[in-house]
Amino acid sequence: MTQALAAFNEHGIVLATDSRATRFSEDGAPEIFQVNKLFPLGTCCAILSGGAGVSVPLSLELRRVLARHRGPLDPEEIARFAQPFLSQGYARHLEKHGPEPPGFRRLYFILAGYSKESPPPGFSLVLLGSEENELPLKVIPVQQVVVMPRNLGMEMRLFQAVNRGAPLDELLHLGRDFLEKQADLKEEVGPPFYFATITREGYQPVAL
């Protein structure tokens, strides 16, 4: 189960995630592996996925489709397109493979982006999610902070930091410390960790 977070203030957006994932063999045996779950969508947007393993190939398929788009990608347009696109992809997966094992039926996507046409500061987060193989994916209301799975303590720390205008470097280090602690506590969370920012200059992966 992915541990992910995203937050923004007037300086930009930070995104962070672990890379541990679980897949199941034909006989149902679990296998732990590492996979990147954070991808840019154009120059000023990104997608971070978690939950069921199909989230990563669905994210990559969305990225491939959007790559054929000419011109800049607007975050609101991406979100409107992504909801039915990802829902249909998840439906095809469930039709072919059946429901995920109990405890692995959550699926979510964090869409993040910047648009100079949006009200200041121009940054936005959209959370799409499904519980228990529910379709279509729902738009889950969020504001400036997303932590998935939810962790109220981390949400509060991030909320306080973004509201006082903390620099992105500080937010990234908060995210790294949180992921390291979760990896110590939970077998399903583990390194390597992936980080990125989205500013007015665009998407940038970050090494911490």
C-alpha cells in the first residue's frame, strides 16, 4: 500500500511517495517489489498513484495519451479527462482479472498542476479514488494538503507549514522524514522514495 503526500502554497507543489508495491502470483502468493509511482504529465502537471497495483500502468497509459496533445496541458482539463479515462481502464482491469484480494481494493490518483490562467497562486490538487473496487472513480474534495493513506498528524504538520508560507525545501524534508518513519512502522511502506516539485517554471524531480 503506497504512502504518498502532496501539498502546495504560493511557492509551488511538493509531491512525495514511497516505492514499495505488492503483486500476486497465479496461486495468490504475494510478492513485494519496488516501482516508481510519480510521473510528470507535460511540463507543469503530474500524477501520483497508489493502492492497487494497476494504478501504475493506468497512470502510464494516461501519460502516453496526454503526450499526443499539442500545446500546454491545463490541470483542470487533465482532471476532467482523467476521471472517465482512469475509471474505464480500471473497469477493464476488473473485468479481466476480477476483484483485488481483500485489503488491496483501494485505488487513488493525485493529480497536481500549475496554470497561469487559474486564480493565484495557480496551483491545484485533485484526488480521484475508489474503495472496494467502486466505479467510477470519485473526485474526493481536497484543499492544499493530501496524505494517502490519511495520517492526521502529518496532515496537520503540512497544513501549518503551507499556511505560514514554508519554502518547498522545508516541505520536501517534512515529507522525507514522514516517509522514513512510516517505513520503520509499516512493512508495506519502503524506499527508495521519490520526490518532485511543480513551480511556475514547471515539474522538477528532486533527489533528497
